[in-house]
Amino acid sequence: MALFRDRSNAVPSGTAGRPTWTAVHAERAALAADLTGLTDEQWATPSLCPGLSVRDVLAHLTAGASLNPLRWFAGVVRCRFDFDKQVKMRLAEQLGATPAETLARFRGVVHSTTAPPLPKVAMLGEIVVHGEDIRRPLGIDHDYPIELVTQLATFYTSSDLMLVGKTRVAGLRLVATDGPFATGVGPLVSGTTLAITMATTGRVGYCDDLTGDGVETLRARS
């Protein structure tokens, strides 16, 4: 599960005239729609986050959209600066008694602009990356605007603040096949911008969607 430790107050804008919060809200609404009508068995499907079901990850997303900086810091103190414990605590708060309640709680924060002390692009990364953590095991496909995933690919490959993406792709040349994203020097890793983004965040299964001499290096670092 992504654990955002960045304390920056920087607020990058969206790309191509698409404000970041508008994109976040659109992706939350799309995910809520995709999860409507799941069976109890589907809700219990293991996500791409080890040890968490798709329902658990959705509750985590609700928690992230419900924490302002003060509540976030209070939770950190309560958990004695154990960030993983804080994530689990907040997830449990938003899980609800049934999958229907979990989904209802998430729908309630679709248009929220409440957030921990993170740059807006990190909140966009939360809904896209965790959305894929949920969708891929369920076999649900979703098309993302290319400018959105390009923004995230750039963000994750250029920073170690949250998911050591920069270190993970160091010494590799990443080239998207469906958009303008390209970065780095070294053995080639090529594929869709989404696959590059997800592999950069440590989702090793997405390496199966990539080609090039650098793929096995990236896989070994995930």
C-alpha cells in the first residue's frame, strides 16, 4: 500500500488545462461506478497491495480523502510516528460493516478536496494507483486521459519522496508507446504510460506489460 510521507506544501497544477482536483474527482467517480454491483466474493478479492482486499483498499482511499493536515498529524502522534499503523487505523475507521457501506462511504468523498499535507499530484496518484490495485485483480479495464498518466509517470520517476520511484528506475530508459513520456538513459523499458507508472510504483505484475532489455532489472527492483 502506498504510504505518503512527503511533507511538502507544493501544489503542482494539472496538465493540459485539466485542474488536478477535477481529475481526482473524475477518477473517484469512475472507480465508484466500476465497483457498483460487485458480489461479496469480488469485494474480498486480494488487491495488488499485499494483505489487503479490494474492499480494504477502497476504505484506504476514503480515509485519504477524509484527513485534513490536523487530523493526519494527530493520528501520526497517536500512532507514535508509526506511519503504517496510522494507515491501518484510518482504513479500519472507513471500512464500515458491509461492502455496501464501504462503497457508500467512498461515494461520500468523491468530490472532497480534504487531504493530508501532500501535493495535489499525490492525491491524483492515490486514486490512479490504488484504483488499478483494485481494478486489475477484478479484470476491470479503465482508460485514463494520457495527460493524466503522463503527469504521474513524470512525478513518480523523478522523486523518491513517497515510493522510491526515482531509485527504482535509475539507469533505465523509459519510453511510453502511447504518449509523450520518455526519461532516463540506459537499457530500454517500453510500454503504455500506465504500465510504466504502475511498475515504477512497485507493482511488479505490470512488468509483464513492458518490453525491452531493462524490464528484468525493473522487475527485480519491485
